[in-house]
Amino acid sequence: MRYISLILLSIIFAGCRSSKNDNPNYKAQDLEVVLDGSFNYQNESLASQRWLISSQSELESKFSLEPNFLGYFQKNPFNFDTHVMLIASDKVRTTGGYSVDIQYDGENENNIFFKVKINVPKGLVTFPVLIPYQVKKFPKTDKTLKFRD
């Protein structure tokens, strides 16, 4: 009887465990920081933007005017086979200390949502004029990825 109880408990525990592949729900920890930085203020078209990048050619096309940014990904290749790149930028800032934080914001059966938090410095920080940004990666999924404000 004792052995039968142990076998049943083992079956129950094995059935309760699920791997990420079995579970369509993602979590905040699935969103990983790849890069934080600032774009050149002269590229104002990059300010206050949100991008979901799914290929190297798309990355190179959208950021062709930012060679330092693209250079980072030449030295540190991004695996577009397994992940999608999420990029968010802030507006042009005339003082330093600002940063961008892309955050997981939930999901439903068809969509996964992200929000962007702008971190404001405490006090005045002098710095050159820049456009803060953040790059994060998220596992590829059949669901539609969306930013919402």
C-alpha cells in the first residue's frame, strides 16, 4: 500500500510540473536586458519610439544612422532565431540621468503586452544632449507582442 501511495504521489507531482514550452504564459523574467544607452540627439527620428525587431536586416535598416549601436550587435550577435528584440527610446533630454525600462505588462490569449517606464533622475545632472534607450530580448512566440502606454 505504501508503494502504491508513493507511485501515485510521483505521478501527481510529475503531472503538476510544466516546462516553459508547455505553458503559454510568460513572465517578467523572460524579458532580459541586452543593452542600455543613448542615441545621438541629432537623430531625433529615434526619439520617443518603440520597436519590435525580428531580424538582423530589420535592425540594420532601422538603425543605419547609429553605427555605434549597430557595432555593439556586430560584436555581440543577437539570436533572432530564438528571441525578438524590443527597443524603446525616450525623448531628447538636455540633462543626464534619465533612463528607459521596458517592462512586461501582462498577456491575454492572443497578445503579450509591454510598457515603458521612464526613470527620472533625482536632482539636476548635467550631461550632453542625448536620447536614452533600452534594448531587451523576449522569447519568440506565436502571440502578438505589443507596447502599450
